[in-house]
Amino acid sequence: MLTIRGLNKSYRYADARQDVLRELDFDMAAASSVALLGESGSGKSTLLHLIAGLDRPDGGEIHFNGQALHSAAEGELALLRRSRISLVFQQFHLISTLTVLDNIRFQAALCRRLDADYESELIERLGLAGQCRKYPQQLSRGQQQRVAIARALLHRPMLVLADEPTGNLDEQSSVEVMSLFSELVRRAGSSLLMVTHSRGMAEFMDRRVWLHNGRLTENE
């Protein structure tokens, strides 16, 4: 489902260059979950952004569902993010002028995959049944993250990319949200690649990989 070969990415700051990813290889099967761990600044978020097509690699290849993302046009990448790849961030990125229900429906409506029964199931499972007419600013942080998760899953994407999705929550809320999130991803038949600094959150995933010195290893 996702294959990465020889991925390189660096950034220039004034006269210096920082190599972030170096000849990185990675494979991920359909309907699987992987936790991506590593030190702060090791390039975890950069890798997610490259897979999502939000940034471009300096070299190497990224293949997703048979499509070469490293050479895809911007329009193709935007369509892919709309229909096949979802993103969940530490900052929830909800639309403040839309109700909770309209936020949940937003991405599914864009790609014309609204499913009323599945929508009701997500809302119920995520404990949002009494919140749908409210606006994001009227919710707690934990509730806002649940809205972001529902929005990311309603159209049943092939791949969910999550960057520290519980980073803004307290420990108890993190465990509750992560347990639901991982279960709902499996129910949707999606794959989940999640950046986290927490080994506890990583335990919810099928696999754990570590990013160090620009490369991935499954042993730490």
C-alpha cells in the first residue's frame, strides 16, 4: 500500500544545510497501523508531510496505492488528500464558523462519500451525540480532537496520517481517545501511520518504528 525507497530531505538555514532524511526506506501494508517514534527534531513530521504531498523530497520515491507521489502534480496530490489520505494533527484545525456536525461532514462532503449510517456510528462511538449543533470553541480540547477524528474517518480513507494526535490532551483523555481512534481506524479498514513521542500511545499500533539519523529501524 505504501512503499518508500531512498528518501532524502534536507533544509537550508543561511549558509548551513541540515540533512533530515537520508536514504530512508519504509513499507506499510494495507489495513495496518504503525507508530513512528524518535527524538524531537528527528524528522518524523517531515516524513508525514512528504507522504501527504505537503512537501517534496530532494530524492527517492514514494509510492502509494500504485501512484508515484514523489513526481505527482499538485492537483493530483490535493485530490489524494481529499479522497484517500486523511490527516489528524495535534492542532485540531476545525473550522470555527461551522457546527460540529458540519465539521465532521466536511471532508466526506468534498469527496461525495457521505454515509448517514456510518456518520451516526462515529458520532455515537466518539461521544459527540449531544454536541453536533455546537461550534468547536464551545467544546473541550478532548471533544475537539474527537471531532477531528470523526472528520478524518467518515469518508473511509485508505491511509490516516496522524501527528501527535493526543499531544494536547491529558493522560486519561489521551488513552481514551487513542483507544477509540485505533479501533475506529481498524473498523474503517484504513491504515494508520502515527507520529508520537509516547511509548504508551505507540502500544496501540501493530508496529513501532524509530527514526534516528535520517533512517528507520524497528529495533530500539
